[in-house]
Amino acid sequence: MSDNLESYWVKEGTEIICDQAFYRCYMLKNFYMPNSIIAIGKEAFTDCYRLSEIKLSENLTDIGVSAFELCSNLSSVYISDLVAWCKIEFVDYLSNPLSSAHHLFLNGEEIKDLVIPKEITKIRDNTFSGCSELTSVTIDDNVTSIGNGAFSDCTSLTSITVPGSVTKIDGCAFSGCTGLTSVSLPSGLTSIASNMFYGCSALTSITIPNNVVSINERAFYWCRGLTTVTIPNSVVCIGDNAFDGCASLTSIDIPNSVTSIVNGAFYGCSSLASINIPNSVTSIGESAFRGCTSLFLETSEQPQTMENI
């Protein structure tokens, strides 16, 4: 496609925008997409940095890798069907135009208070990632799972209640939600996935549901406002760097169910003054408490295998 192209109208009846179709069309400002489009290929609009807004097809189902990467001037995404939007398969974070635009408009009105439609049972990967003006989310109890990065970088989101129908939340689901202060998690959850709350610096407390078995790597990484964590007696393992950088955390009780505290689990928790480690813990990984300059360790008994703290 010509580098000097400023406007482009896709012919009605066209179904696919091919891989790299408008790759580095630096002058492209206006793009018109018919509702016949069902897929956008990888890197289709990469580096179209003059493109300021885009209206997506109602029938779009798939967007390829990095389709909207480096669209630095993109500020608005327009849709006419929220159910259709929730069913789009975003291959990665940069396939979602919100990664650049941050503002999602439904029938001309910006979405700030999101209500997930009743037709939706799964919130897919990256569906609302980067939607920085989103302030609240209501999730219907028809939803059973929340995908990877589904609400990542929703920086204006302050609280969220996940209904009891949800049994799985994938990694990075709320990562980068820097305004998030409170979260209510469902009782059916069995793990806190990797990077789930990575960088949620305003989060002050969290109660982990009673059926959770593992708190995975970097689950609460750099949650610098986190002061209180309640870990239930179902948790067996606290993963790599799970609470790394939680500088406001002052104390924590490890339940008798925990058998291992993995590498860097509480690295850099500089306000952590006391922690009770039960005799069920048989291994503590390298640097698990490094940088915990205020820490006093309380142990029921010496763990059977104490690696380098």
C-alpha cells in the first residue's frame, strides 16, 4: 500500500483485511471499514501513527498479532454492538486498538460504566485491556471465566466485584489497574494466576478465597499500597515473587496448609515487620525475604529444608 495514502474505503463485501495490509502507511488518517469484515490480519495497521480513530465492523471476530502496534495517535475506537465486541478474539495486547486508543465508544457514547451483556459467558483475553476511562464494571452471573489481560491497564477502574459464577481468572487479568483499591473475588476460584494484580499500586487489602490452592508468580507484584492480605488454610504454595515490592505490607500469617514459599516471594517488602511461618513449610526459596529490612521471623519450628533466604 502506498506510503502517501491518507484515506481508504474498504469495498463492501470484503471479509478480511490481510496481514500487513496497511503496515507503515504513515500518512493514513481515515479508514472506513464495512460490516462485511470478519478478520483483521497481523500487523495490519502497525505504525499507522496518523490514524486517530477507527470504527470496527459489527461482524469482526478475529484480530491478529500486533494489528494496532505503534498507532500512537489513535485515540478513539467506535463500536455499535457490545456483545460482538466481547466475542472478538484478540490474539495479543497489541491486537486490541484500545492498547493505543484507550477510549471505547458504543453508539457514539464513551463506555465508562461497563455492564457485561447477559449473552456473554466468557470475558475473553485482552477484551478491555487499555480502556483507561473505564471506572466501573458490572459482571453478570452468567460469566464463568475472565481471560488473560481482560481488564489490564484499566487505570481508572477503582473497584470490581467478581460474581460467584466465575471459577477461573487468567493471568494479568487486572494488571496495571493503578486506580484499583478494592476487589471481591469469588469463592469458586482455585488459584490466583500469574501477574493477576501486577502493578495495582492503589490496592490496599485483599481476601483470598477459601478454595485457592496456589498464589502464582508475581500475582501481587509491586502492589505498593497493599497493607493487608488474608491467606486461607487452603493455600499450599506461594509462588515466585508473588508479593515482591509490596512495600506497605506490615504483617502476614502463613497458614498451616502452605508447604513452600518460593524464590523472591516477599522480596522488597520493606515494611514487613513480622511473619509467622508454620512448621508445614518445608522449603523457602532464594531471596524469599530479601529486602525485608523491618522483618522479624516467627516460626513454629525450624522448617525441614531452609534454603538461602
